[in-house]
Amino acid sequence: MSKPQPYMLGRKETGHYRSAFNKTLDIFKQLDPIHMAARSGAAYNPETSLFTVKSFGRDILVHYPSGQTTFTTSELPLMGWRLVTLNYLVRADGTPLSDHLISYRELENGNVYFPAFQRESILSLSRWLEGKSPDLLSRAITNMGGVPCPGADLAAVIPALPRFPITLKIWFSDEELPGAANILFDATANHYLHTEDIAAIGGYASAFLIKEYQILTGRPWRPITL
């Protein structure tokens, strides 16, 4: 796994995430790490008390029972990413992937959160696509751990978490239609994450692709703050 990109790094302070972190940590500390590893697909080393969670082409280390979450470089992932990773370990129930794709709207209470998810993830990515190089986009997706799949002009399965793949589909603009994107999930998604967490991890998939592309082109990029 490659080292984290600068845009993936977060601050030490949990800020307004503090209450959510504390709630998850209370549950995390009470669960058996061996069982969490088996249900989540993450590796666990009893000698070091560390989970290794593969996410977007990187290895994230989670210490048990403290919940301290870092990259293998000891740098901190983005705050929201750390929280989603902990929530994943706590919620995962080991349900096998179905290989059936669903939209965000089809998740538990997906209709409630869909307008925000569509605006912040799908539409923002769709509007950004204009004029972008398919070859560079493909490279950016590969750098995020994505594996090409059929179904669009450019499509890939991105391992957001061990048993939580995200399918990204991109259609480039032509003379009649503007570019478009979609983010889909396995039908088992809610067995591993709450619908709000799925919005967060889907948002990272969109944001990471944009940042990765900007880095490949040498263009300036803004840090992600969540």
C-alpha cells in the first residue's frame, strides 16, 4: 500500500466529532477484537493489539482498545475517515457481499439523506468532470485502489473498507449530454455502516478522486477539513 496523500491527513483534535467518537469508543472497547476482525474483514494482530483496515488503497491502523487510528506512517487520517473506520469495526456483522448494486436512495432512510448526498458527492463530481482527461481519471482511480469494471465510459470498484466496496461510474460529455457520475453500493452496505456514514465515505470517494486528479496534473488543491 502506498503512503497517504497530503489531502488525506487530518488534525489531532476531534472537534465537533468528539461526542460521536466517544460514543463509538464506548462500544468499541466492550467488543471482542477477534470477533470484530472476523466480521469486518480487517486483520487483527493480538501481539500489537492493532487492526489493519484497508481503505482507498491505504492501510489504516486502529489500536485496541484505545481506538487510536493512524496510517502506517503514524500520520492521522481525516477526522471523519477515522470515525467512519471505527464505526465500521463496531457495526460490521460479517454478512457476505451480495454483488447487487443499489443507489444511496435505496439504503435505510436513504431518501432522507439523499438530497445532501446527491448535492455534495454526485452532482459536485459530475459538474467537475467537464474537460477532464479519461486517462488521468483512470490513473487517479487506480491510485485510490480502484479496479476497473464495466458499466459506463469509466467505471471502477473502489475498496473503501474491507467489505465495503464503492462502485464509481462516470460518463463523459458529448455533443448532446453533459458529463455525469454515480456512486453505488453493495446491497449489504447497511450491514457495515449507518446510512449517514455511507454518505461520508461516498463523499470521500468523490473528493479523493478530484484531489488525486489535481495532484497528477500538478494543479493547486485545497485541503479537506472533515
